[in-house]
Amino acid sequence: MDSYYMGLGAGIGAGLFLYAIIVLIKRKRGGCAKEYDERQRAAQGKAAKAAMFSHMGFAALGIIFCADGGPAWLSIPAALFFGIVVSVCVYAIYCILHDAYFEFSKSPRSTLVMLAVITVVEFLLVGRKAARGEVLVDGVLDLATVMSASCGVVMLAVLATALIKLGLDKKQEARDEES
């Protein structure tokens, strides 16, 4: 087995282990149950529908684009991963814009900090690969670089959307209090 795949597996395993620890800590502190109202659940359903259709549209464009073998610089796994990331981005942004992303009476601060940290880490990984000249391997975009770059862009878009939405909500609350 190649050391790259062993490292990739170790990274995924470490991420899953860290996630399990966080879930266990949250459960001991009061549970992981999300408290969304009916309006938020309905908006999340519409977001899932929008994400599914965006993924289907992306897949259709991918089929058309790659029908004759596709571009030489993009691998099929990279394109498929990017399609998944696009649909996750559509879901998250739709939920944020329709107030279905954060629970009521909960501060989104920890989520926003986590998004910011993930964004910075992903872009640092892409920068490291670019500095080493490992973005293109044999003329094809490196899958790990595509994954990091697309996750970083999505996290940045979600973070920006959440911050803009929170700012607009605060302005609206201030206007409501004045009147």
C-alpha cells in the first residue's frame, strides 16, 4: 500500500476519532439533540431539495462536459467531489438565508469559529501544495488539492453568508426596537 493512501486513511481515521470524542463530550454535557421548530424543518427540507437538484444539474453538466473524455487536467473523482461540495454549499447557504441553520436560543459563535478555522486550514494546505509545485501531477489537478480548495471555498462562502445574515438580523432587530 502506498504511503499516501496510508496517510490519507490515518487522517480520515483521526478526524472520525476527533468527531466521536466531540460527540461524546456534547452528550455528557446535555445531549446532541437539535431543537428546530417546524418552520426551520420545512426550510431544511426545501434546502435539501435545492441541494439535490443542484447536484443533479452539476452531474448533468459533468456528463455533457466529459462525454468526449473530458478535460485532460481534471480527473473524474475530483469532478465528482466538487459536485458533492457544490450541493452541500447550496444546502448550507439556503438554510442560513432562511433561518434554518442555527438553533434558536443558541449562539452560532462556536460554529462560526470552527468554520473560520477549517477555512484557514484548507487554504494553508492548498498553499503548501502550490509552494511545493504539487497542484498538477502529470498535468492533472491533484485530488487532494481539489478537495482542500473546494472545501475551503465552500467554508468561506458559508462563513461569509452566516456573518452577513447575522449582521442583517442585528440591523433588523435594531430597527424593530426603534419603532
